[in-house]
Amino acid sequence: MRKFLVIFGKLSVLVLVLFVLCDRAFAGEKLTRIAENVYAYVDIKNGSKNNSFGANAGIIIGKDGIVVVDTMISAKEAKRFIRDIRIISRKPIRYVINTHYHLDHVFGNSEFAKLGAVIIAQENSRKAMENSARETLENIGKYGLTPQDMKGTTLAYPLLTYGDRMTINISGQQIELIHARQSHTDGDTLVYLPDKKVLFAGDILFTNYHPFLGEGNIEEWAKELDAIKSMDIEKIIPGHGPLSGKNELEDMKEYILLFDQKAKELASRSDDIQKIVTAIQSALPQRPEGKLLIAPNIQMKYLNKR
């Protein structure tokens, strides 16, 4: 009987260990391994308010800590992100890098600040967040979000800012922060890992998603996409969409230039927003989020300036 209990006890422990490992393996699939010690959310095909509208985020793990790139749209989403991080590593989260100030990428900041992380952003991005974030949170219904979606969400602004470039070295892992040309916003940050040839592009690159263009400078954006193509990179984590490479940069450039050309032509002849949207949709390749974003893009960028 004693021998049976010993064997049973060992089997119980083994089953428990296997259950934990399987559970971790299953949950860990939520963050994709991009390179050694680099993980990210990628390839959310159906963006919605329940998954930060498809916004990607990721982590870079050093010997004595973790750097997080973007924090999702809410406290709820940030907590999910933290749970997924903890499946991969229990190391302290030392820094958060905001690639830009838009809510789907930074409104989870406060959950990381609670863990002691220092939040970093380009100085223009910090200013833009200071000017707009509180009003955005107070009027969250404009974005299809409810108070329940944003429950527990508070604002946490970057504590550390930079101008053109900044380098973080976390236990030998060099992370370069590069202020891009005025592209998606005037405070976009590229997060570059030169030794791994990996780039977090933020919303400078949308792969298989229609981009938000309302604040964009299309000419400079196209130049920035060309500049990124000249970098020594092999893997790109876009702001939205699957893991990408240099071909997707060219696709993005062609898409925004075509959109800009058609939008200017149509807006010069009519201010009928629905007519313009319909014509744009027939002229461009279909991309998710188009139905949601094309009309605001046209209104903000092409009709309000007339």
C-alpha cells in the first residue's frame, strides 16, 4: 500500500508538471518568438476593441530585465499582456517604449508603471499625449469603447523622452530608438535591434491593415519607408498585422501613395464623403479596418483642409 501511494504521488506530481508546462506552452503561443529573447503579438487578423484594434506589442529580454514595446489600449489589455509576458519570463520589467501616442498603443502604460517600469517616448509623442490623452479617455465612446472596456485605465505619461536618437543597453542587448520622419505622427519611434536585425516599426508600417492617415505626412512617410528598406533588417514587427519584411514596406508605400492620389483627386471635385469613400474603396486593394478608417481619413486630411 505504501509503495502504491509513493508511485501515485510521483505520478500526480508528474501530471501536475506536465499540465503546467502544457498550459504555459499553450498560453505562450499568444506571444510569437521573433528572435532569441524577442517576442511579440503579431498577425491579429480581425482587429476589434477586444484586442486593442489589432495593435501589436512586444518584449525584449535582457539578462537582468525586460524592455516592453507598447502597452495595448487599456488596463484590461495590459494585464493580459503582462500575464503572457510572465509565461515567458519572470524578470523585472525595467522599461516601456511607446512607439507613438495613440490610445491603442499606450493606454496600458499605467499597469507597467505600477511594476516600476520607466516609460520612454520621443519628445513630440509625450507632448501629443499630454495634449490629447485625457480628453480621449473622457470621450472614449467616440472610439466604440465603453467605460467597462476601459475599467481601471489611468493615464501614465512617459517619464523619459529623447530627441533624435537614444540607445538602451540592457545587459549587453543594444536597443536603438530612432525618431522617424513625420510619418504616422510627428513623434514616431523605430525600435531597432541591430544584432538581431529586428525592427519594431510601430504604425509606420501597417501590414494587411488600412492605416490611420489623419495626422500623416504622406511624402515624408514614403521616404521613411524607403529609409527603413535600406536598414540592415530581416524581420519587422508592424504596428498592426503579421510579421513582415522589406516587401511589406514597399506594399505600404504603394498603398498610401495611391490612397493620397485618389483622395486628392476626389476631394477636389466633391465634398460628398460617402461618394469619395465608395470610389476609394473600389480603387484600392481591400484591407481590414478600411470601413472604419477611410471616412475619418478623408474627413480629417482632405476635406477639413479645404
